[in-house]
Amino acid sequence: RKKHDRPIFKAAHLNDAFYIGEEHLDALSELKSKDEIISEIITLLQSPAKNVISSLKSGSSKLSGIVKTLAERTE
């Protein structure tokens, strides 16, 4: 057995799947970390709320513009 400067990848078990051998090392290295996944979930959860708030803000300005236009027409 040769001595290596770095550890040899033998196997991994993740989500009921087994990864055996160095040929699976690239696939494992591309997996997102727990913090990255949590960050994406938080962003996805915040996105609809931001869209609703944005719609409400733009809707109120549109509504006030319509009311102002109608008020000017009646004068």
C-alpha cells in the first residue's frame, strides 16, 4: 500500500445511498452544505411575503392615483 499525502476516499452513506470509490467523489463534493440548504429555504419562504408586500405597496399607489384622477374629472 502506498503512502499518500491525503486520505483515501473509500465509501460514504448519505440519504439511503452508498457511494463507494473515488469515482463518486465529484458527485459528493457538489452536494450543498446544510447551511446552504437552510439559506435557500429561508429565501424561498421570504419571497412570497416580499411579493405580497410589494403588491400591496404598488396597489395602494395605483389606487390613490385612480382616486385622484377621478376627483380631478369631477371638478
